[in-house]
Amino acid sequence: MNLRGAGPCWSAVFCLGVRRLLEGVAVIALLVALMTGGWPATVSAGEWKGEQTTLEGVLHVSNPAEPIEEAKSAKLKELWRLGGDTDDEDEFFGVISQILGADDGSVFILDTQLAQIKVYSADGDYLRTIGREGEGPGEFRFPVGMFFDGDGNVGVMQVQPGKIVLLTPEGEPAGEHPVPKSPDGSFLQLVGGQAGAGNLVLAAAVNAFSEGKFEQTRYLASVGPNGDETARYCQDKRNIETANAVLDDMEWDTFDRRWVVAQDGRVFAVTQYPDYRIEVWNPDGTVNRVIEREYTHRKRTAEEKEIITNLMNIFARQIPNCTVRITDNTKDIESIFVRDDGSMWVLSSAGSRDNPDGSIGVFDVFDAEGRFVRQVTLEGEGDPVTDGYYFVKNRLYVVTDLLQAAISLQAGGESFQVGDEEPEPMSVICYELQGEFLTSSR
């Protein structure tokens, strides 16, 4: 790398700061719950008042502010919970970054901090731990995601240098899945990955240093069995000027925290900050449709702005002379989930922050055509701002205090607290999703 114009000591500090920043952004990217889904035809009750138009060959599904049906509410049934204030090592977690359900009902929980996967039965009983930290066969460091491949193996993604380690469900090393090469031959950084219908999609980054400037290109791409990129769905660039470094949350908090691969291999992503707009691609990279909803941007409260500013400052302090820039509005969409029946569940800025007491959030539910059907309030224990949500078939897993744990991991011991209450040890709560408008049809 070349940073002419800066002293060698400053250059090293800057590069270290950027590396810590990238790892930090990868940590924050872990906070989004991931879920696969399908795309069958669905007919909704009531009259839809939106419209479908084709612009430059792309179908746009434009929804009004109000859904087709009346709002619904459901009290979630807790099946079991793990972790929390316990001395049982089988229920101790560091930072959970992914939860997957196997065909036999077992539950795989990836822990980024501990660099391992704990496996539980469908009833929450501990079965085994697979994977471990290291550089040997079946080992990895700082894993950020996992998926099941076509052979039933577990693919575990390491951030940097980006690689995918394969394990059998019992934990035996099964080689590695090749990853694309960066244009200049440098190592690729993996931010996450998901698979559906044989389509493996990676969120990846390529970093470039030049005189007075750091540039990162982040993208979503499909990867074939030999590691070649077969389709690129979207990308953007983030820049840091070494003489006047600025971290802008609008630039650094984009699609790589809000995307999902559906069960049929299609890719959904929120690509524009802060708009209520979801792009959908076919596996081959062609655009399938764009789903939009009328929505009024929500302004951050003074407390919310202070929290996000303090969070960004943790990363900014690792880069000399760096300042932060925070937008006044929250993102319209916090996260998206595509379920097995093709429905898309969206947590909006209002649904995640202005939700009723005793609820874990108010979800905007869209049918398989992209039409806004209803809003569903789920009643249970969970906070969509500080916890992680994972929809897996007809279950919802809530990982408590995930944001706090992820920040603490990145901050390296620096004190940082989200909200007024002291964080509890991390727990995993398993809820059953049953009912006419909750049960996935597959």
C-alpha cells in the first residue's frame, strides 16, 4: 500500500485503524437476522390499492402506506431458551452471528467470538460443538456467517483473509469452498453469505489504498462451485480521505446489513439509504422486481442520535483525525426476512422503535407478489434495536443483547452501553410461530 505524504508511523496507524473499522463494520453486519424463503403465487384478501408498472423493463410494485388487511397481533409461545445467567458451558455464548435449522430439526448456532458452532436438538438439548479457532483443516477465525451446501456440509465464512471452511454436520473437516479472487490478487474480505436453491451469495469487499485515500468496494455476488463469480447483484463504494477522514453512517450502513437469499435462490436487498425500497434479483443477476411502500422518514430522537454517534466514534478513534457524520433520519427499513411461503416480513424504523410495550416489533408483511398485506405485532420478549432476530421455518429465534455484545467485541474493552439497563448475559429464546397469519406453508 502507498500512503505518500504521511509519515511511516502515521501510515501504519491509519492502516490499522481502517482494518479495525472494517472488522467493526463486519461485526455490526452480524446483527441482521437472516432467513430463506420462496416465491409462490399468493392471493390476498381485500382490495389492493397499489399499482404495478414497468420502468425500463423492470417491474415496480408500488404500495400505499396502508396495507390491504387490518392489523393483527399474536402472542408468541416460548418453546425453550438457552444461555443467560448460567454456569453451563454448553449454554455459554460470546457473539452469535447466525442460526440455521437443519432438515432433521437440529439447530446450528454460530459464535463469532468463540469461533465455533454449537448444535442443539429441536427441543433445545445440547448435542455437540463443531469447528474451532485456528488455521488448520476445519478451523477458522472471526466467522461471520454460515450456510448448508448441496452435500449437507456446513460452510463457515471467515472475514479476512476471506475463505469458506467446510465441515460435516458432525464437525469433520470437509475442505474449503473456493472464493473469488480480487482484481489485484489481494485477499478478499467476506462480510457474510447465504445460500438458497443452490445459489451461494456472498457479501464481499475489496479494499484499495492509494495516495491520500482508502477506497472499499462492497458487493453482493453469486459464486459457483469453482469460486468464480457468476452474477453481481449490487455494489457500492466507500471512501476515506486520509487528510480529512469522515465516517458517514449513510455511506457505511447500506445493503450489506439488509439482504437475504430466498429459498428459490432469488436475492432481496435494500440498496438505498434511507428509502423504503427493496430490489429483487433472479439468481442469474437479472432484476426480478422492485418493491416500494409509501413511507414517511422517521427522525432520530436526541437519545438515538447520541447512541449512534458514540458507536461511530468507537471506530473513528481508531483512525487519526477522523470525524463522524450522522444523518437526522433513521433508515426506513431496519431488516428484511423472507419466509418459506414467499412472504416478506419487514421491520421498519417505526416498527422497530415505536412498537407497543410487551412486543418484539411491528412487522410489515408482503405477499409473494410484493403487495403490502398487513402489519403484525408479535408479543414476546425481545428488542429489535438491541437483539438479533432469526426466522427459521416456523420458529423465531431471539438473541438478546446482541448489539451490546458485538460492540464490546469490537471496542476491545472500551466501555459502551446501549440504553439505560445493564446488559444481561446473552440468551437464545426459541418461539413457535403458529396461527393463520404466522405459519409458513412449507
